[in-house]
Amino acid sequence: MTQLKNLFTKVMIGNTELKNRILSTAHQTNHVTDGIPTKDMIAYHEARAKGGIGLIVLEAAAVHPSGMLTTNTVAGFDRRIVEAYSKLSETMHQYGTKVFSQLFHGGREVVSSDYRNAALAPSSVPSLRFSTMPRPMSLEEIEEVIEGFAVSAKLAKEGGLDGVEICCSHGYLPSQFWASHTNLRTDEYGGSFENRMRFIVEVIERVWNAVGDDFTVGIRMSADEMTMDGTTMKDAVQIVEYLADKSRLDFVNVTAGDSSTYAGSTHIVPPSPMKHAYLSAHGFKIRMAGAIPVFVGSRIVDPVEAEQIIATGKADMVGMTRATIVDPDMPNKALKGEFHLIDACIGCLQACIGHYHKGLPISCIQNPQAGKEAQILPLLQKKNDKKSVLVIGAGPGGMEAAVAADTQGYDVTLIDQSDRIGGLLQTMRKAPMRHEMAESMLDNYSKQLAVSNVNVKLGQKVTREEVIALAPDAIICAVGSRSYIPQVEGINDPRVIMVDKIFNKTDIMAGQNAIVFDFGGDWPGIEAAIHLAEKGCKVTLVTTRLHVGEEIHQYLRNEYMKKLYQLNITMKAHHDFGGIINGNVVVRNLFTHKREEMENHKIIVLSVGRVPNTELYEEIKNLAPTVSQIGDCLAPRTIEEATLEGLLAAVNIEDNSSRYSDSSSDYVQV
Ligand SMILES: Cc1cc2nc3c(=O)[nH]c(=O)nc-3n(C[C@H](O)[C@H](O)[C@H](O)COP(=O)(O)O)c2cc1C
Ligand code: SF4
């Protein structure tokens, strides 16, 4: 009997019976070719269905060619989609998981594409984030798009899906009609509240006419756009009350945020350190307003949090999207009470929404199999031959390699010279805004190692002689990197400190001037600046990049920018560190090469790159039949590359011919 009685209770949503209260909300996988889902998308969702999830809402499917958010958007209006939907629904139904499609039109929100669509919207009001200026829709175009919603819903039903969700959230087209700041029309679709609601009311009506009564239809909406001039909870309550009165709606999927501004967009996929389950009160208010079943999500990472939401009547279903990207088996583990086996999402955004915005297939830095299920899962089977594997270095890459090798039944030893696992995660956990990410990732890997057969040896520096004595069949070298120290004048000045030491510095005093040099546009320099400013220093953050945080996913960068402004940190882009001359810090402009001397800095922090630790690999590279080098010791990059290379090294121990290859361009063939 499960301890989470409410979460694992069946529920009827419209005409769809769901076996539990956990759903995966719509999220783009980029496993789409020419508008049609690929086999990799099916394999991706199948892993989550197999893991016990009750409902999967498939990613945004455009209802009209003008509504494509990117080149990789699913073409929900295209008749070829029926075949793909059939395969998706047949696969998920085998596991008792129900499947909806999300019907989508972005309006003025056009992210990117090979060829950028002319954006259509109720009125010519620009999207600030994408710098799009839309053209006002003609009445004929409005009619065509409404028909597109109806046709796309019918195709979803023909493909065996269980329902559709009309996307009205995040400032996309239906909400561009209902919001007075984006709808300046003077015809029957603009002006009064009733006129601005006409578009969505007609869409819902036409969808029902197209699918008939024996289907499930709901909407997704932002209960609060959480941005300047955006719609608020008060508006959302009015909208839901009106729709509940005018239309048949089987559910409202509550989210927050707005695509058109930096601040609003953060809530599309909220990062750490934002609070867990921060929208549950919003869910409750919408549930009360409409007396309609409500779904709520966003940063719900733990099934116990989800249980409380259902138990306290905040919502009827809980969105746990990234929670199941990281750990597809989370629902089954929670059902069985195996909470110690669940890996939590750390809210980094790097490989899920980060990949989406780079046009890459979905993945996860903690679960590099995600999005590659079709290729990786067959390789992760138990092997008959119990080879011995030595993994040197217990950072994220080494831990991932050790766990993946253990899954295949190898005899694994993981050694690290430190007395704690984690490598650079131990530095990251001291950084003010990365604390939760690091702690949570350390916790996840600690649990995985604890239930594995991996022999973990800490506080032990590995030498060539020890490797010879151990005589492993395979070696995975994951010994990381160290700070790069530029050989410039003044580098030995006692005020200079490398970034990974700054979080341990004990003599930082309020009022001191501090300058931080960032080379990667990444988090260490920003975190150092925040750390110093929070201790009362007057901080300048200098980056070689075009802007601060250039390499950080934009939703997380938004949170960093807010913090940097709140702390009055001075930002200076496209400059680098030119050394220390006459006691002054030299800052160089990368375009004009002009040098500037800055006086009176008591703390000079360098985050100017890392150097790979290659020495051990050179000594041991011939000591086993398979020796691989992964992560930072191969070339300093991020955790994502480290864990992916750890996984790939582990699946390639046995047989180099079984190498993972990407087949994401396959269409669904049924
Ligand atoms: C890669 C990715 C793509 C997304 N695409 C969509 C989408 O197509 N439509 C949508 O309404 N939300 C989209 N979202 C937002 C998610 O549905 C969800 O609201 C968000 O991930 C927060 O929930 P979580 O904390 O449970 O992950 C996307 C999220 C991710 C991570
Ligand atoms: S990449 Fe980061 S935010 Fe995305 S699912 Fe994985 S842990 Fe969560």
C-alpha cells in the first residue's frame, strides 16, 4: 500500500480516467523532423510511461503554419501527424498512461527558425524578448486559425489521443487576444472584455464541434504573467469564471509567466533557487474560480510535495515535468515507497530547456540518457562478463560513469583523492545561488552510489603503481581540472584570488572594493560577485563576453541579472584582465585594445578558465585494454559534458562497435 494515498488515486478528467495524479506537462523535445515526431520522441515518452506517469501532454503542436514557434515545432495541423499520434498513443496506452496534445499558436512569439515566420497577432504590439513586431490579423486570418484549432483537435482524436489542451498560457495567441495591453482592436475581437474573450470562446466551441462529446478538452493558462504590465491573478480569476460559464472546459492547467519579457519568461521553466511548488496557491484560486479540475506544476520536484498539493485540495493533478525528465521511474518508485531511489531535478535548465533553445534534442545533465533512450537503453543491459572497472575521480562525470558501469554488472571501484565525493560540486555548494543545485546533485549521486555495488574509496590519491597493482580491465579517468593562472604582470599580488577559493575566504570586509574577472560568461564569476556584494563589498564584474551570463540559460540568467542589479554590482562587458601595474588593476577593451587602470581594489578575483589535469592519464593510458578520459580532464567544460561522457565511457567498456549514434532524424514509420 502506497504512503501517498492521494497522489495515487484515480481521477476522471472530462472523459479520461487517469490512474494517478502525476502528469508530464507539454515540453518540446526537438525530436521532430519536418513537423512530425520521430521514433526518438516515442522512446523518450515511453520511458516515462513505463515509469508510471498518469498523463503525458505532448509538446506544443502548431494549429496553423503561422503558429510555429521554431522550425522544430510539431505541425499539429498536418494530416501526417495522425500516424505519429497513433504510434504515440498505442505505445503509452500499453502502460495505462493517457496522452493529450497541446494545441498551440504563438502569435507574436516567434522564437527562431531557418526562415522566420511573419508574426501574426491581434495587434501590432511588439514582443520585447524576441524583438518581433507582429502584423494585426485580418478577420479571415482569425477564422483560419480558429479552424486550425478545430482541425488539429480532430487529427489528435483520429490519432487515438485522449484529449487536447489549448495553450493560452505564457502570453501566446489566445491570451494576446484576451489581454488589453496586446489587443488594441476596434472590431468584435477587441475592446470590451467580452470581445477580447471572443477568440478563445470560439476556439473552444469549434474544437468541441470537431471532436464530439466523448473527448477531453481543457486549457493551459498563466494565473499570473508575473511581469510589468502583464495580466494578474485578478484577471485570471475573471477569465476562468467567464469561461466556466460560457464554455465546457474539462480542466485548467495552471502555470505562470509570459514569453514576451525577460522577467515573465523565467516562469515558463523556473530555475533553482526559485521556491518549490510556488504556484500551488495559484492553482487553488483558479480551482475555486471555475469549479473545474485544475492541474498545477512548476518546481514540484518531490512526490511528497505533490501529495500535499492533492491532499490539501490545491489541485487535481500535479505537473512534474522535469522531475520525470531526470527520473522517468519516479512515479513507480514513489508508489512503492522507494523514496531513497528518486533523483530530484536540480533546476539548472541546462540540457532540457537549454537544449530546446539551442535547437538540440532534449536531455538532462543528471540523466544523460534522457532524449537518447532509443540508443542508450539497449546498451545499458547487464553484461555476462564481470570485468573490473576503475573510475578515478568522483566528480559528476566519474560518479555517472561508475553508476552506469555498475548497472551493467561490472565490478566497479571509484577512487578520489578528496575525502568527499562531488569534485567541483563541493565548490558550487558554497555559491549563493547554486547551493541547492549542488546539494541536490550530491544527494542524488550519494543515493545512487549507496544502493549500487560500487566500491567507493575516498581520500586516496591514485598512482601509476596502484593502477598496475589493481590491474583493471577498464579505466575511466575523470580527474577534473584546476584554475588557469594567466602569466601576466602582477599575478602574484596577494590581492589576487582564484574563483574557487573566494567562497572560503574569511577576511572579506564590508566596504572593500572588489573586482571579478569572468572569462566564460558562466556562473562562477557571477556567483563570486554576488558572494562579495552580499558581504558588503563594492563589486565590479568584468566579462570578456558580449554580456554578463552569456553562456547561462536565459531564464536562469534573468534571476542572476535581477540579483546583480539589486546588489548594485557594476557590470562591464567585453573587457579582460591585463595584470596589475603600479598597484592598479589593468582592464583591457577587447575591441579597441584600450587599457584602463583601476585603483583601490582590495580583492581581485580571477575566473578566467580552467586547465585539464592530464598528467595521470598520460601515466596510465596503456595500463588496461580500455582507458578513457572524460569531463574536465579531457577538456574543461560543464557538468553536462562530464556526465554524458561518463555514461558513454561506461556503455563503451565492452564493445566499441556498440557505440551510441544519433538517429533522431528518423520519421515515425508505422
Ligand atoms: C524543454 C522544455 C520545453 C517546454 N515546452 C513547453 C511547451 O511546448 N508548452 C508549454 O506549455 N510549456 C512548455 N514547457 C514548460 C513545462 O510544461 C513546465 O511548465 C515547466 O517545465 C515547469 O514545470 P516543471 O518544474 O514540472 O518542469 C517546457 C519546458 C521544458 C523543460
Ligand atoms: S537539465 Fe537540469 S533542470 Fe533540466 S531536468 Fe535535468 S536537472 Fe532538471
